[in-house]
Amino acid sequence: MLAVGWGWLTDARPSPVASQLKSFWFCRRHQPHRRCRSLRMGEFKVHRVRFFNYVPSGIRCVAYNNQSNRLAVSRTDGTVEIYNLSANYFQEKFFPGHESRATEALCWAKGQRLFSAGLNGEIIEYDLQALNIKYAMDAFGGPIWSMAASPSGSQLLAGCEDGSVKLFQITPDKIQFERNFDRQKSRILSLSWRPSGTHIAAGSIDYISVFDVKSGSAIHKMLVDRQYMGVSKRKCIIWGVAFLSDGTVISVDSAGKVQFWDSATGTLVKNHLVANADVQSIAVSDQEDSFVVGTAEGTVFHFQLVSVTSNSSEKQWVRTKPFQHHTHDVRAVAHSPTALISGGTDTHLVIRPLMEKVEVKNYDAALRKITFPHRRLISCSKKKQLLLFQFAHHLELWQLGSTVATGKNGDTLPLSKDADHLLHLKTKGPENIICSCISPCGSWIAYSTASRFFLYRLSYERDNISLQRVSKMPAFLRSALQILFSEDSAKLFVASNQGSLHIIRLLEGSFKHLHTFQPQSGTVESMCLLAVSPDGNWLAASGTSAGVHVYNVKNLKLHCTVPAYNFPVTALAIAPSTNNLVIAHSDQQVFEYSIPDKQYTEWSRTIQKQGFHHLWLQRDTPITHISFHLKRPMHILLHDAYMFCIIDKSLPLPNDKTLLYNPLPPKNESDVIRRRTAHAFKISKIYKPLLFMDLLDERTLVAVERPLDDIIAQLPPPIKKKKFGT
Amino acid sequence: MVQLRPRVSRTPASASAMVDEGQPASEEEAEHGLLLGQPSSGAAAEPLQDDEEGDSEFDEDEAPEELTFASAQAEAREEERRVRETVRRDKALLKEKRKRREELFIEQKKRKLLPDTVLEKLTTAPQTTIKKSPGKLKEVILQKKNEECEKGSDSKKTKEKVQKVQSVGHNKSYLAVRLKDQDLRDSRQEAAKAFIQNCLYGPGTNRTTVNKFLSLDNKRLPVKKAAAQFLNNAWGKIQLLALIILYTKCYFVRRW
């Protein structure tokens, strides 16, 4: 609970009164999400919002790129996300989804090129600089079920619905169809190249074929048993194959078996029954001494090549470790040199570093589970207390509830007026919404998809709501990565994926294009984050690699550039009166840069010299939002998924020995001790998982939470597990 | 002395029939005429005035006719030729009939289609006015108060588009839908999706509801609790509020 003033604490042992009230609150959790609970915390009233029905889509494919240590993840709604594993597993880029793009396969080719193929029969190449799709090429084989890039990276193989395996040549700007291999009877569900590039294994329904690449003919056809030592009516679907350089083919199928085949003779060598349900994915490490399989029960098994006895040279594959980090099907796995990566229908991305491969055993070797988005999906209009929620195909506008009751610290206040669902705005077309924003005055709503930009004028008075679309938006505004309104809602800032920044002046019912800042140095670099100062003079924009650019909005000129840092920016904000730019990076570093002075502030230099507390640096979710208190210029409010923190710049900084999450000492302790243990970082973990937190006015906070159980409740059905005693 | 009256052929063949056509009405008449030596001219050629009823009595006593090979062959050939001719005529008639029907159909079809001018204008119209499917038009849905504003502007837009097409000169309101092989592709995509849905969630797969899945934990804890059930209808079954309050209180106090 929170005391008056700024001493924050975690509830290690909640008082009996608090738990009672809390339990009352919790029992209402399962009601339709229209309740907004208010909790008085000393100086603040906090709106706890749980009616944001955010359900991420399941992960379908995962592809790891060794050279750049990046992970490409594609989801069932067609979104493709790129995670930078060396930048603290931060999601640095993403491609918005599309209704018709059901991705079934994802692979990296030579030169950092990313390809995906799906059930609409097209092979799509992604442009990682401009963050759009380069082209989509129809393979003319029906829906494509699998795709694999050759070990050299210059050829691409696609397995189609009609049973054909098509070979494509990767040219510098496109791909070109080369030839078809022998056509098989049923759909090709999995493909794998031999590391030497001479053979291919293709898994289909009930059999596996081995092709010779040069001739294109099938050498062997290995029939797979439908069930382990038995007969089954259900066909055996080969979900994954892997070809090792010694000629062994490993297959995983829907009967729960992992089988080892010899491709030279076409015979079964070894059979492992690992699960009662399907084994849906397989990934082999580069050294070919370990591989990982994912099952439909959520278990991930690690197989390793170990010698039979300690000093013999003969080796065999042994199932070593099971990991149960998922609750639903694990449909994609990848094997990086040091970690096992898995993702599935339960929408988590789990990265499990292998202890024997990790050199330095510190916090980096811990399990990472990425569940919540690394971008902000919620925007807030402070004046009218409106929240705009962004979903994949629609936007929701809610009015926060209000209360007239008062209470003391830790009370739950009853609502006099409930939260109201004002608007449900569906987007036109099959594309997903990339970004959205509501103006601070609550009268403009803007959102962008990959091909269009929408701007609406909203008028909401006394229960009367009306929405009017501003037509004829210019074409250069489409595919915007970030939209921001100025504080007075007179200007609209749009960062497009081509690297340019547009400023639009908003007039009553129409708009006027003021200026476009072109990307510096000629390179196309998408601007991901924007921040505008409350007085409207400065605009900060961060790209993916260069430093943060600060533009003077009045003169329409570039003012300065914050020096580049090697970790991407996760959040950006400009303080009200001091015009200090606060930047949070993915390695949990926070910088403060003074825009008028064009240099880092004293406080920032001090904290960089001293360094952050080690617990602060070990947090695994990025800071997604920074905001400020109007009357207190020394305070910075920031939050990530599991905590929110107020940094008080007037208080001393904690060093590694002090307690970061300092609980409030009991009341009988003297003030001196209290003051001694106080430091600048006031952290609270009461509200979690947090998707958004902001200061509405001087005395009100809004916290949008998304409990994990609510997400799990809306996922597809999992495999039944029989447990003893139930 | 019996005077033999000159015999008259049973079927008096006219002289013109014998002379004009190459083939008489029937072979037998000719034979009769030749054999019986019916003179082609002269007084005896005129048919007898007497009635011919009496002839039948004499016909039974006649000797069978003698046919030479040549005549029989000629007869057979004639027969063949006639048959061929009839077949050919029949075929020609049928063809004519079919041709006429085809033309009729084409004409009907043409009448059904839009006039060429309209089609031309449609295909050359800009891309934005052509929509993929009418279902996707109604995209913006406002659930709460005052939807007229938005709908008004939207419908105006669609009206505008429809009017553009309408200006081509067609009376009824319709929507131009361009099919670009979408049918075939969509059906295959649907089939593929159905296949994967069947593999993963169809009959024979061992799936359970999320409800039961979350309840498993509750049942394995040292303090056994009731199964988790969702109040939200969309998530699972409706449950009594009391049970929820009773059991989730303990559950969540423990968690927190």
C-alpha cells in the first residue's frame, strides 16, 4: 500500500483490511469488463482498468538468424516481428499483419533477407529497412505449407499443397522460379536441406521423401507408421523433418514420435516416442550435436548427441531435458548457438539459454518469456479522460468512470459513474492497424494501416457522440509507424516507415500539410518513436540505429541529435517546463538530455557515472511509456510490464548495496531512518501486468492491466492432460 | 377357244413415272411392266376399262418372277443410295436445327448482358471504384449514439461510387465486382485451413476446454478447490456468483 507522500512499497504482507477490500475487488474481476475500480493511494486516485480485452495472436513460425543474432517471429494474424536478441530481446521491428496472409513458413536467406510463405500461395519478401513488403510472388502450386532456404542461402525451396516441391533462385532483387521436383501424391508439409545442399527431405502425410537436388527425382520414400506399434485411423502427419550432414533424417510426426532414418538406404534407424500428442516442430543446431522438438502439450524436449560411454567415440542421440514453459501447442522452435527458442499457440515467446553453452553465468542466462507487446497500444486523452485501445482490426474508445467518494490509503472506492464503452471503430479492409492515437483534447482520432491513413473528428458532449471522417488524406501518410498529436491538438505528427516525418496542421474538419522532414543522410530508416514537448516547440524522433533527432517545430529545422547508443530506444518523452528529453533504452538505461542546452543534464551524467542498480538493469521487460507531473519537475514516471516507478531527481541515487524496492518502515521507526533508506527510485509492483500507466491530472493515475489468466481463457483449446487424482 | 385377255398390271404405273424419273415409284412395278410385256405405247398400253377385281384370282397362279443378277444388283444399289440419301438429309436437317438453336441462345445471352459500351466503361474505370466483394463495403460500424454522421458520409461515398458506375447508363443499382481468380484461390485456401483445423482440433485429437485446463491446477493443490468457471459467456459456462466469490477469494489472496 502507499503512504502519503512518495514512499512506495511492495505489499509483502498486506494488512487484513486491505486484503478484504482487495478480495472484494477481485471477485468482480470476472464480470464483463466494464468495471473500473478506483483505489486511493495517498495522494492519488488510481483508475485500475481491466477492460482492455487484449489477446495477442499465437506464434506460428520462428526463424533465427545467426549472423545478426535476430529472431523473426510470425504470428497467426500475419504479423512478423523481428527481435534483436543481443539488445536484451527487444522487439525492434515489426510488419503488420493481413487477413489473407496466413504464414506457414518463415526463413532467412543470404544477405539478411527474410522470406515467408503462406496459405495464400505467395512467397513474400520483407524489406527490413523500409519496413514494408518488397513483393509477393505467387508460386502457382496452391497453398504453400513449408519453405526452406538452402545452406548457401541462394536458393529457396517451397513445398506446396498439390504435392510439388518448387525450387526458386534468389536473385539480388527478386526470386525466380527454377524448376519443379518430382510431384508427390499429398501435400508437402515440411522440408529440410542437407547441409551439403545435395539432398532434400520432404515430409508429407504418412511418408517422407528424399530427393536428389540435381536431378529433382525422389530417391527414397520412407513410410511412417501411423501409430507407435499399432494401427490408427488418423493419418500420420509429418510436421517436421531435419536433414543432418551424415545422412540422417530426423522426423517428427503427429503420433508423438521422433524418428531417425538413414537416407542412404531409406530405412528407420531409431524410434523415440516422446509424447501422447503431436510433436509439431524441430530445430537442429548448427553444430548438429543437439536439436529441440516442441510438442502439442507444451513440452519442449532437448535431444543431444552424447557418447555411449565416457571414453568411447561412438555417439548416440539421447533425450536429455524436458522444458514445460508453454500451456498450449508449441508450433515453432529454433536453436541458436546458446539458447532454445520456442513459441506456440499460447502466444509466449520463450528463450531458454542452455547453461552448458552460456559463457558467463549471470542474469543473462535466465529464462526469458516475452508475453506483452514492446510497444504502446493504448493512448489517452487527459482532458476528457478517454482511453483509446488499439486492436488488430478495430479501435475501442472508453470513458473512464468517476467517483465522488474519498477514502484513505489502500481503499477501494465505489464508482458513481461506470466506465463507458463509447466507440467501436472497425477498420476497412483486411490489413491490421499499425498505430493509433487520440488527441489530448479528445477531439481527433487517427490511425494508420499499411495502405491508408484515417483521421476522424470526434465530438463528445453530454452523452452525444459523433464521428466524422476527414477524407482525402494524402497518400504519403499511409503506413505510418507512429502518430502523435501536439498538446494543443493543433498539429499532427506522423512518422512514416520511409524515414520521413510529416507535420500536419489540423483545422476545423480539415487539415493542411505543413512540412516533411526527410531522413538524414539519405538512408531509409524508419522512425519508430515520437515525442513532442508540451509547449509545442520541440519534436523528438528516434530511428532504429541513428541517434534521436530533435526538431524545432516553429522553425521547421533540425535542432540537434542525441548521440547514438548501441541499444534501441524503447520510450521517449519531453518534460514540460525544463524541456528535458528523457530516453529509455532496451538495456534499461535511462538518459536525460536537455534540448535547449544540447547536452546531457547533470543528473543524467551523475547516474551514468554511478551506474544503475543491478536489479534495475536485470528487469526483462522494456520501459514503454514515460510521463511527467506538471507541478513537480523533479519527478519522472515510467513503467514497464511488471512495475511502475517514479524517479525523484532530488533524492540520492541508490548504489548496488541499497535495497531497490524499499518497503516502508513501520510507523514506529524514526523519521531519520526513513529518510536514510529513501532513494530516488520509488518502485511499485502493485499493478501488474501493466500495459499502460499515465498521469491524468495532478491527483489521478490510470493503470491498464492485463491479467495473464484472461488471455489464457480466450486461447484455443489445449491438449487434455490426465493427471492422477483428478 | 379361250381368248386370253391382255393382262393388266396390279398397280397401273403411269407412263410419266416410267419416263421421267430414273427410278420408278417401286421396283416391282417396273418388273411387272417389263416382264408382263406391257407395251409402252399403242392401244394395248391403255389400261383396261374393266374392273380389276378379277385380277387377284389370277395372280396367285403366277409363276415366280425371274430376276437377273444385274437387275438385282442395280436394285440393291438403288436401295443403298436411297437410304444414304435419307440419312444425309436427316443429318442436314438436324444440323440446321442445332445451328438455329445455337444462334437463338447466343442472341438471348447477348440480350442478357450489358451493352458493350457499359462493359468498356467499367473495365477502364479507375481501380478505386471497383470493389472486390460487396460484403467488405460495410466496414465501419458505430455501435453507440449518433451513427448517422458517419454513415451519412460513408453512404454518400458509396453512393458516389455507385453513381459513377450508374452514370454509365444502367437503371438498377448494382456493384461491379472483379473476380481475379479469387474463387479458385480462396477455395483452396479454405480447404487448406480446414485441413489444418481438422488435424489440430478435429475429431480424434485429444483436446480439452480451457476451463478444465485451468481447473486442473485447482484440483492438485493441497487445499482442493472447485473448478474454475468463467462468468463471461463467451469464455465458458455461466457460474453462480456465490461460488466464484467464495473460491476465488482464497485463490487470489494466495497468489498475491
